[in-house]
Amino acid sequence: MAPSLDFTKDTLKGTPVVVKMENPTFSVVEINGADAAFRPVEKSRGKNAKQVTWVLLLKAHRAVGCVTWLATVLWTLLGAIKKRVIHKNGEVGVVESDESESDKLEKGRLLFRVIRVFLVTSLVVLAFEVAAYLQGWHFRNPNLHIPRASDLEGLLHMAYVAWLSFRAEYIAPLIKALSKFCVVLFLIQSADRLLLCLGCFWIKFRNIKPRIDEDPFKTDDVEGSACNYPMVLVQIPMCNEREVYEQSISAVCQIDWPRDRLLIQVLDDSDDESIRWLIKSEVSKWSQKGINIIYRHRLIRTGYKAGNLNSAMNCDYVKDYEFVAIFDADFQPNPDFLKQTVPHFKDNPELGLVQARWSFVNKDENLLTRLQNINLCFHFEVEQQVNGVFLNFFGFNGTAGIWRIKALEESGGWLERTTVEDMDIAVRAHLNGWKFIFLNDVKVLCEVPESYEAFRKQQHRWHSGPMQLFRLCLPAIVKSKVSPWKKANLILLFFLLRKLILPFYSFTLFCIILPLTMFVPEADLPLWVICYVPVLMSFLNILPAPKSFPFLVPYLLFENTMSVTKFNAMVSGLFQLGSSYEWVVTKKAGRSSESDLLAAEEREAKSVVEQQKIHRGASDSELLESNQIKEHKEAASVPVKKTNKIYKKELTLAFLLLTASVRSLLSAQGVHFYFLLFQGVTFLLVGLDLIGEQMS
């Protein structure tokens, strides 16, 4: 036996002896396995009863913790549902007039009835198939022959086989045909999205963007070069914008432009007298500082924003101006906005519109604003920029843009026929040969809706209006004298593919067909339709906003959830339903950037001094008016109770998808189960208004 080599001990002293063995007698024995003494000791051996008890207690603690967490989540969810139901039944009439307006948007109940029928049917089929599953009748690809009555185990077995035969012969072919049609539309839209991304990459790679050859304005002597500045009209349309009117008017009044070459119109359509008082006082304050600003209020408020803009353009003094810039009430342009946009019109008589990009002060406010930022960044960075560079045409965004007044007049001006007057005037100007420029580097601060209710109303208007406009503009597009390529781009890409096909296939494929395939396995969807292509398209959408990559999965699920609202709006606009004519002003929170907050503090300090001076030498009427303004501001600062709503379509679809996910367990479809489960949970959260801020 070889001695052990232990270097930790002292070296033994003595004379080493070498022993040699001559002609050894031994035999070689084949050993199949290690001797019991040399076998590795099992991990379970050596543990005493106390250690086993601790292991079992640890596992039990983890199991109890998991069950407790699930119970807490379920209890919280049930509490949220109870709170929504009680609040909806007990506080009707407390909410503002927007509630009645939202009810008008719910006139089209057909979609909700269809979804509800699907839910009830799926629940019945699920109960039926669970009973069959417990009996052991697992028919994944069954042989659909009708056996003799003596071979049947009972009436339930006969009914189950009849159901299998009916779904294979009649239901499955219809679902297969519809799914193939939607998949084709899905691939076409994905190819369009991919081409847009490649075009954006080419623009970045070649550094293609509109440039100004030389500065047409002399900054060293503004008064001497004032004649070089064209006459610009700035319009701020608003309606009951209590939260944002002050910061918007303040930002526009600080635009760096000769005062005698600039006129600001505050177009107030407010029907709240207290808000009108506040806006009037703000306009009066800037007018006293020497700003050329006018307050306008219509007595007959028709045509929404289009009627407001059209009424302002009919003023006699407008003929003296060459350009008009438009800013919605929550937009805050930088002081150099006009100097960055107006020079592009010089020596370019065919240019009718210069559009700037939006930048959001509240994009990180909550999950809803982050998801909106992803969509809008793709819209501006990719869609608007690519179409502007390669086609000289894109849809006007309604704000943060400057028009040549001649282009507006030759294109027919603002029309009150749709709720997307910005897209309407853009299409008519394009058909008249005017070109557009998009400036991705010029950004204007604004807000995105922070509550799901406000976002939902905004998306309804943005998707019903284009379909309504498509019906009205189609004859004019066909009869126009533009090239066939421009006609095809307007009809096939601008309207059909990006405004109609996208919400249609998204809702039909992922919210209707996919749950149905769980109950009709003969018409199942391939894995790449459910997983790979949607993830790739979502990845491309997030590229312009790289900080949003952690929200890839929530973005994909939320986009499918919003397809219900978009599909409903698309149908109402296409078939001229009543809700397509409704205009609901998007609620704002009045967020400001850090520079705006610092400027507001300085203005507050100055206003205190000014108020003291005014009170010293003011008359009784002026003091009375000042006190009224102060009362209106104090009334505006009173907090309004915030409420949540229940959205029936989203909740019904949530239960439909969750039911389909339970059915997918019977057929052991892993990816389908997880997709349906998470999509159903997303619909549930949205249906209970648990995303975004509460609605005031």
C-alpha cells in the first residue's frame, strides 16, 4: 500500500530502504464497479432527522409564501373590482361632463355584444371539454367517425364526438381562412414597418436632413434688419385648458422675433366662465408688457378646433401675414422656434409646411406615459422623418408646425367635416402640389395623457377621424392630377395599411382568432405568428427610444390591448357612426420642465411686487377685477376628486383570453398558454383602469 503524502507533518528521520520483488505472483482481476467502501456517499446520507425537518420546514415556508402572495394578489384584485363597481353605482353625477361625453362614445355596442357572445360560448365549451378531459377522451387529432350507439359510453360521449366532427368540418375551415388573411396583412404591415426602419437607418447613416444654407437674419442689429423678418401669425387654440393655458401663453410670448412682425392669437373656445377670466387676465398681463397678443372667444362654437382656426383666419388683418404657426394649449416652444423653422421657406416657393417634433415633459411619469413615448418616438423619428425625406409628404400633427398661409388658402382652408382637420388639410395641400419638411432636430415640449381615460378618448379620435376622412377624400384622390405613385401611396399606404389594416388584424388575430384556436385545435396558429414576428416588430418600434427596452413585453401586450379601442374607432369612422363626430378635449396635468419651474418662481416673485404697485394706484373697478381673477384662481386650485372607470370591452376580453389560456392547458401548448395568460392579465388591468393615473 502506497504511503500517504502528508507535507504538513515533520519529515521522518532514518535511512530509506528499497525493496525489490522478483518474479511476483499475482493475477489481474476485472472489477465492474467500486467496492462498497469506496463508493461516493449519497447526499441524503449523513443527514440527521433535525436537518431533514429544517429542509421540510423551509420548503413549506416557501410554499406558504407563494400561496400567500397569490392570495394577496387575488384579494387586491377583488378589492379593486368591488371599489370600481361601488364607485360606479354610488357616485353617478359626481364626475364632470366628460362622463356624459364618454357615454356618447359608447353608442356602438355591437362590438361588446359580439365579444360577450364569444365569452359565453367559450365558457360553455370549456366546461364541456373539461368534463370530456376528465373522462379520458383526449382527441388532439381525432378520427371523426361516428361509432355505433352500443360502442358509446353514454350520451355525453356522443355529444363530444359530434362536437369534434362539427368543429373540424365547419368551424375550422372558416377560422383557417380568416387567420391566413390576417397573417398576410400582418406580414405586409411588418414589411412596411421594416422598410421604414431601413429608411430611417439610411437617413442616419448618410446624415440626411433639411438644412439652411445661410442665416437670413442678422443677429447683431435686430432693429436694422427687422425688414428681413416675414410677418408671422401665431395661433393658440384652446378649450377649457385650465391646467396648461398659462405656461403655453408664456412660452409663445417669449419667442425671439421682432414684435412688430409677430401677432399672437389666443383662440379660446372655453364654455367655463372662470377659465375665460383666467385666460383673459393672462393675455392682458402679456399685452401690458408690449407683446402683440389678442384674445378671441367665439359665441357660436361649431366645428371644434377646425371651426376655431377657420374663424380666426377670416379676420381682416390676417392678409398682412405670410406664415401661421399653430401650438396647442399644452405646447411650449423654445424662443428660437421661428428662427429654426421660417428660414426653410426662403427660396423654396413650393414648401407649404414645416413640422417640428414633439418632446414630452412627462414621459417618465408612469407606465402609460412610457408606453406612449415609445409609439410617438417611432412616429416622429421613423414615419414622419422617412416620409418627409423621401416623399415630401406626411400627416400634419395639428400643432408645433408652421404653414404658409397661401398654401392653406389654395387648399381650401380649415374644413369642419372631420375631427382630424390637421390630416385633412395635409392631404388636400399634398394633392395641390405643396411640399412638406419635417425637422427632427427642432423639438417642442408638450404632454402625453397620464390617465387611461384621456388616452383612450384621444386614440378614438385619432383612429376614427382618418377613416371618416378616407371616405370623403377618396374621390378627390382618384380624380387629382398627381402622379399614380402618389395616389397609390395615399390610398394603399397612408390610409389603408397604416390606418385601417393595422387595428383590424391586430384585434382580429390576437384577440379573437387566437382564443378561438384553443377551442378549435385544427386551426392552430404557428409559433412564429404568436411570438417571433410580434417581438421583432416591437423591437423595431422601440429602437428610436432605446431607454425603453425593458418595457418590450409590456409594450407588446398593451398595443394588443389598445387594438380594441382602435378597431372600434376605425369601424365607427368607416361607417359614419355617431361617435366618430365626437371631439373630447384631452385632459392635461399641467406638467412643466425644470426651466419652466424656475421661471415660474421668478415670475411669482415679480408678480408680488407688481401687485403691490397696482393696488396702490388702481381704481375701484380695476381692484374688483383683480379680486375676481384671484377668486377664480383659488377656485381652480381646489383639488378635484379623482375617479376610476370600468371598461366592459376590455374586461370581457380579459375573461375570454383567460378562459382560452385554461383551455390551452388541456392541449399542453406552452407558448400559447403564457401569451394568453399575460395578455388576459393585461386586459384585466386595463379594464379595471389600473394603468396610468386616475381620471379627475
